[in-house]
Amino acid sequence: MFESIVLLCIQRFKGERTVSGIFNMLTGKRSSQTMQDAKAYQLDHLFGIFPELDRRRLDTLIDEMSHSGEIVLNEQSFPQITETSRQPSTQTFPYFKGMTWHEVVPAFISRLNLLVQASSNKEAGIQSYVAIVDNPAAQLWVKKVFATFQNKLARLNQSLYEELEKLLSAHDPVQAELFTHRLTGGGWIGLTLDQLKEKFRMSKEDVLLGLRHTYYYLFQQAKMNQDAYPVLHLCTRGLQASHLVTASAGKTYQLIAQGLSLEEIVTIRRLKKSTIQDHIVEAALVTPDFDVSPFLTVDQVAEINQKAIDLNTQRLKHIHQDLGGVYDYFEIRLALAHGRSTHIERKPLP
């Protein structure tokens, strides 16, 4: 799975982004550049799905792929797939929706693992144990659930088991087994990542991604089907989709909404002009109704996006040059960001 995901990133980036771009994408670096890349190259489903990724492991894999001939490094040391390379399948990980859910899935993981441990231990009569999740928010959440269902804990535990059994039986069998072997509760101690790696003869990266993909699957099924999965849905309560506007960008966005100019915002916020421009691009990426009219006309936005389509590239330098330098890099970035958020028609990527 790890190799397939990295290969897909390389394929989509088309030799226009560095290995650092892949790393930032998978670990979810909150920068306007990484977010724009996620949208532009149709990789937003992978944004932030692998926060544990070790950069050295990624570099090692890139070297291995290069030596095997699956990829080449171009003159700028940007990776590209070769004609003989495997074609990565997006069907390997259909439930990843990183751009939308990567910030809240960790809370769901903590809640679910701790609820399984606590409810299973309660059912088994185990009173004293160390919580598997060292997360005060998750621990408080489970205590509130127990207080609410104190007279129905046996039914809650049974429902949780049935819901998980139903969902996991319809899931990838290996990933389902990784998940169940990881659980702790009722006298059973879940396996460590190293133990899972050994038992299933998988790389640590594939173990982590298999587990994470299963959590995304459970989270989304539970979020959408409260009646079918009431206990799992309970674990998703209050966990809403991320709009990925950083706090600083949010402040800039508020000033823009008040009608202030770029220069006025720079003065008020005492930040570099380039930083404010980054904020504007970030807001345009995630806000479909973002008004770009203070900076670009509708026709200018269309012209820039059409040029990107014609050239089949997201390289700002190429677009800038082919448009004769009429637009600066900020204007090009903003137009492309607005195009991504409003789904301006573009050639589908493989």
C-alpha cells in the first residue's frame, strides 16, 4: 500500500514536484503550497493520511524505485514514473478522504479504541487497568458515555461488537484483521505495530496505512449511517469536516470580507505581503464562494486556468511564461486555487 500511494503521488505530480512535496502531502503540512498541490493534482484524498511517515523511509523507497527503474529523477531531481512502471490503483484505498477528515479521524481513533477497552473490561469485570489511550479529551468523552449509558452498558457493548463485526466483514480482510489484532480489552492486549508487522509479514508503513484506512472506513460509515451504527456514530459526534483555513489565514480572510485591500491588510496585520498573499490563496482553495474580484476578473481567472489545462501543467513558471508574463505568480496561484475550489473543468488525471 505504501509503495502504491507513493507511486500514485509521483504519477500525479508528473515530475513537477519534489520528494518533499510528497512528504508534505502525506503528512498534511498546512501550507498554501501543499494544499494547492493536493487540489491541483487531485491528491486531496491523500492529504494528511500518514502523519507518522518517516522522511528517511520515504527517501529510501525513492532510491529503491529509482534503482529498479520504476521511476527516474529528472534534471531537477524531481521523480517521474517510467513507461515500464506499475500503474498505481486508486481502488487500493477508496476510503481515504484526507483533506476532509484528517484532522478529526485521530480523535475518532482515540475514542473508539478507549471505548472498546473500557466497555470490554466492564463486561469482563476488570476494574483496574491502564488506559490504552493517553488522551485526556478521549478519556473524558468515554467517562461521559459511561455516565449516560450506565444502566445500558451491556447493551452498548453488544451493539458495538455487532456494528464492528458487520462493517469489518465487508471490509478488506487483511486490514480488518490488523484492526482486530490491535484492539485491547476484556483481558486481551492488542499487538504492537512491530508484532503486527511480524505476524502479517508487512512493512511498518503498510501496517500503519492499513489501520488508518480501516479507521477512515469505520468513521465514514458510522458518520453517514446513524441508525445502522448508533454506537460507532456516537464516536463521531462533534467531529466535523475540516475547512483547512489556518488561524492566521482566517484572520486575513475576515479582513478581506470587510472589504480591505491587500495593502491595508499588510499594514494592519504587520506581516509580509507574500504571507498575506499565501493566506488569500489558502482561503480561495477551501472557500467555493471566495470573491477573487478584488484581485482578478472572471475572464482572467478563466484565461489562467485554461492555459494550465492547455499546457497540462501546474508549474507556475511555465504558465507565467506562456502567458507572456502578464500575470504575476500570486495572480496565477489565486486563479488556479479558485479554479480548484469551483471545479473549473480540467483534464482528468489517471
